[in-house]
Amino acid sequence: MSSPAPRANAAPVTRYHADREQLAEVLAGQPRYRLDQVWAGLYQRFETPDELSNVPKALRADLTAALPEALQLVTEQISDRGDTVKFLWELHGGSRIETVLMLYPDRATVCVSTQAGCAMGCGFCATGQAGFTRQLTTGEIVEQVIRAARRARELERRVSNVVFMGMGEPLANDAAVWATVERLHGDVGMSARHLTISTVGLVPGIRRLAERPLPVNLAVSLHAANDRLRDELVPINKRYPLAELTEACADYLRAKNRRLSFEWALIDGVNDRPSDARELAAISRRLPLPAHVNIIPLNPTPGWPTRGTPRAGVEEFRSRLEDLGVNVTVRRNRGTDIDAACGQLAAGQPVVLSTLRARPDTD
Ligand code: SAH
Ligand code: SF4
């Protein structure tokens, strides 16, 4: 048995990159029912080829060799409260990315990376500070979910939600992100309503997403509701200013009839003023369905001098928005003790690595 040949210009065939056709190539000469058996093992039971107990031993070994994992575990960290697990992976070629598993009483969510680094240059974001290295493949994104789901199972939990909110800009790698959505929906069996794509506001990407069949949730990282401030915080706003962005959001809502959320990293003295609340409420009201605002008090990162709004200011901003009729949630910071909170993912910071304990790979 040999590895399936990658298609022209295609990414290497890793365990969760191979589609059914490529797996069929690997299984050439085997009875036809093997394909379903192996596929169900990989996607429904999250088994490694080695664990496929209904498959002959020799074939298991062949499958392990033909379908290598894309992610090598470097470290795993668990937050003090035990409700957040952060994985640092090394990819083929040496880049490193992170994945976060968050355990809530009513759900378990995996936050996946879509790029190694990010080219969007938002100054307050640790990933943005590190710059762009490369796109992730479908196999690399899907495998983050599966490996986190295996870990969740060890903790007697089932992953119910996936958010594309880790390192990178999902809509700058939307072919791989969409293929991942289809795999999670069609093969793992997750509902599109439990999948959320977060974007910095790439208008053409939002428009492409509106044309896709599955109604995934869209989160737009707004952070400022006037162009002067947004140009500063989110440089891509100069290319896709607020008027264009809100029009694309309105069209997405009309196409999908799904709730849209705006992410707002609250920065002390920068975007937490009464005028910011008024401008944000005005944008939200102009949409066909009112947006839901998620406030995330800015998490500190090494390369950005400004601090998050203190607790009292967060409450004031929240109640101001509520008075203006906006639905608001303040997102509890999770995993800040292990740098697993929003915007803190920046694989390979030496200070982090030196304090971690390596956990043996599960496979
Ligand atoms: N690139 C996408 C998804 C990854 S970032 C996006 O920008 O939406 C995930 C979320 O974390 C975004 O809302 C982003 O603005 C936010 N974020 C980045 N740095 C942050 C920080 N230091 N504190 C709080 N939120 C941050
Ligand atoms: Fe990239 Fe999102 Fe970070 Fe901006 S906030 S640099 S788009 S990952």
C-alpha cells in the first residue's frame, strides 16, 4: 500500500486531509465496506488507524503509514480552573499553531487556527504582531477539531461547537475553511448553527460566505464604529471601510437569516466612550436583524501598550449599550493564565515554551 498521490497543486495528504476518494485509493484491493468502516472510525469515533478494531492489524499499520498526522503535539497546557486546554502544535515545515478547548457547563467549544500567523496587522493582537507565515490546509484545520475532541472525550465531554477564532483570518483562507465546515457538518455531524466564523471584515469573503449553502454563524470583529478609529485599530478597514462592511453584513443576514455578532475588544480610553456606544448602536440598528455585541475586555499582549477597560468601565459600556437597545454579552476571559484567551495566541513565545511541560503525543 502506498500513500495516495496528492492532486496537482494540492496540499499533502494527511490523515484528515484525505477525502473519501483519496481514502478509497489507499484502500485499493480491500473489500468495499472498508471505506465506510475506516471513515466512520476517523470521523465519528475519532479513532487513530491503530484503534480501528474492526480492521485487520496489517491494514491498520498500512493506514497509519499512508495517512500521517498533520499536527505534532509540542505542549498542552490546562488552566488553573481546569476548564481550558491549550494545545501547541508543530506543522510539517516547522510552523507552530495553537488550538483551544473550552469546557462550559452546557457545551464544549474548540477554537481553531486557520493560518500560521496573520497578515492583517491588528496591533492589539498577538497573532497579528507575529506576522503571516502560511495558510493551513483543510487537513490541518479538521485535525485540530478531532484531536481536541479526543482530549475532550478523555475528560468525559463531547465537543459541540467550533469557532474559527484562533490564529489567522479565516476569510483569507476561505477555501480550506469551507472544506472544513463541510467535513464537520457532513462527516462529524455537527450542526452549522454550532459553527462560527470570525472575520476582521473581509468584504469579498463575507460575500462568498453568503453564497455557501450552510448557515454558519458570522462574527465580525468590529472594535470601532467610525472609520477614523477603525483605520487605526484594524488596518484592513482602509480597504473595506465601515459602510461597505455593514452592507455586506446586512446582505449576509438577509441571505441566511442568522444572528450576526460584533466582537468588541474594549480598550481603556480608546473605544469605551459614550460616543463609541452610540455609534455602535447606530450601526447595529441599521442591520435587518439587530446584531449581538460580544464585549471582550482587551487581553494584554506584549506588543501593545494599551490596557483593557477595567471592570467598572466594562459595566458602564455594557449598560449604555443596553439602554440604547443593543443585545450585549460580556465575554468572560478564559485561560488568561495560560495565554489562551482571545488575541493571545502566538505560538512559540520562548517565555511560554520554557515553562511548559510536554505531554506525550496521544498516538
Ligand atoms: N482573524 C479573525 C479571527 C481570529 S481573532 C478576527 O479578527 O476576527 C479572534 C478575536 O480575538 C477577534 O475578535 C479579535 O479581534 C480578538 N482579539 C485579538 N486580539 C485581542 C486582544 N488582545 N484582546 C481581546 N481580543 C482580541
Ligand atoms: Fe489577524 Fe484577527 Fe489578529 Fe487581526 S485580530 S491580526 S485579523 S488574527
